[in-house]
Amino acid sequence: MRFHTPHPHTPAAFERSHIRGRVRPYITQAALASLALLAILLIEQGVTDGIIVVTIAASTATVFVVPHSIASSPKRVIGGHLGGVLVGLALWAGLHFVTGGNASTASNLQIDIFGAAAVGLSVLVMATTNTEHPPAAGTAFGIIVVGLSFTFIAFILSAAVILSIVRYLLRNRLQNLL
């Protein structure tokens, strides 16, 4: 006897999904996430480097999909990105040293090695300081790829603060979507 498993995108699958009866919060929080990121991008005019924006976009998704999880707490959002900045700066200085004082001449292999090390070290720093926020590992990687940029650092840290403030203000209206 064969059982038919419906495709996950069929209406029957929708009926069994965790979204059933809760469509409104999903749409509302997705719209709020878009508006929060748009506000951050408008406030931080001139930041257009994709790797920089992706780091905060991932944090925005975390804050609005699971606002009551530990990873969305201000301590972890701000602390994780701060740890990522510090690790990124330390390893960027190492890359700067290895390349003879000019990190912009680093080879792709050097950037790959230092970028991977930045992610690993930022994970270690976040885990040991109890500031785990997975998107923040991208902050350390971004500093290696983009280079030393105070605009990048200011954008990341101010965006983390803005996201934490928005989460705090909306904390009673947001719900975990997972």
C-alpha cells in the first residue's frame, strides 16, 4: 500500500503548518522587519556595500522572526556585533601586518584564510562572553573583506542598537514565529 505525501506547497500542507491561524503576525512582523531595515538604511545614508548590509539584514530577520529568543536580546545583538567588530579589527591588523602594511594588496587566499579565522574566532568570543548572535559572525568577516572602515563599524554598531531599541519598543506586540 502506497501513501501519497502532498507537496509542501499544496493547500493541504498549509493547513497542517504552524502558520495556520496566525497569518496576520507573520505578515505584520515581516513588514515591520522591512520597515526597520529601511529606516536603518535611510538613517545610515551612504552604506551600500552588500556584505555590510547583509550582516544587519540577517540580524533584522532574527529579531523579527524570533523576537523572544535569547539570540534577539539586546545583550546578544549588540554584544555579538561588538565582539565581531573587535575580532575583525584584530585580524584585519594581522592581515595588514602579513601584507607588509598594505592590506589592500592581500591575495584572495589571504583574505579567505583571515576571513574564515575571523568567523571562527568571533564564534569563540561570542560563546565565551555569552553574546551569541549568529549573524554577528558576518561582521568580523565583513571587516576582513571590506577592510578597515569606520563607516562600516559605525553602521553595524548603530544598527544593532537601533534594532534592539525597536525590539524593546515592540516587545509586547511581537511573537516568535517559529
